[in-house]
Amino acid sequence: MFYYLNGIVAEVQPNLAVIDCGGVGYACATTGHTLAGLKKGEKAKLYTHFHVAENAFGLYGFGSPAELGSFKLLIGVSGVGPKAALAILSVSTPETLAMSVITGDEKALTAAPGIGKKIAQRIILELKDKMSKESAANGFALGTGGGAVSADLTNKTMEAAAALSVLGYSSAETAEALKGVDTQSLPLEEIIRACLKKMAR
């Protein structure tokens, strides 16, 4: 299906953007963060996900691959649908979502409309388990991947690698993104943000 749409912003409405590609307007449900970067009449590129449910389908668009990855991650949690995922990503960036999971911050998730404590706890539980598995896998990959990253990985480096892997980035992409990032002194959220910026280039 579509990987991205690259065209002119025809309409910007609450939670919705219409991208004109060759005379065809594609309506994409999206987040507040993505909408804030769009302006009617200007060019835009949205990374998309076509979601098919039992009785409905919809096209979702995001301003970055990381935000798209976060959306896919959230709808993979039992009980979390596209509407809830968009609500969370309208109050959380990919890096703050990863931080919320790593630190078990339920309040950051319940700040989204319609997200209660039980759903927030389920998101943290399921994603933290996935991050734990990714951390173990990436620790080996990053530590032995041709010396790209020192085998003596700090906890922050491991947590950042786990978060990036869960967002959909490969071990090789993560290792490359971590090069040159000051993992010793930067806060974890800043490490994740710096890596995402490098991979978005």
C-alpha cells in the first residue's frame, strides 16, 4: 500500500489533512504535531499507514517515520485503536512516548483524551516487555557490529537502542545514529531525540 504521500496540502482540519497528489486528494487522519507543521497550499510529505479493521478502514499520515513507527507500535497493543493512538501522539512525541514507557510514566499517557489508567498501564507493560527483548537483542548486535559502538554500553545507550528498535529502526540504523551522540552526559530523552533527527535526514 502507500508508504508516503508527497503533494500539496489542500485542506487542514482538526485531526485531518488532505494532500493533493496529482489531482487526487488523500484524506489522512493525523496528530496535532503533524498538523502543526502543515500549511495549506504548501508542499508536504506524510508517511502513511492504511488501517483495515473489521467494519472500517482509514488512511493515517505522519510527518516523520518515527511518528509512523510510534503509531504502529501503539495500535499493536491490545485494546488500543487508531483513535487512541492519535490522541496519545498528539500529546507525546516519539521520544517522549519512549521515555514514558521506559520510566513507567502513566500520567504522560493519561494526559491524552480518552486514555485511562488501565489502558496506560497496558501500554507500558506490553511495550516495556518488547523493549526489554529488543534491548537484549540490540545489546549483542550493537556491541559486536564491527565495532560501531563500544561493547561497554551504558544503561542509557541500551535504553535508547531499545526505544529506537521498538520504533522500527534496525540494529544497523541504531548503531549508526548513536555514533557521535554524547551518551555519557545527555539525558536519555535527548539521546533518543538526537538519534531520531539524524535518521530523519
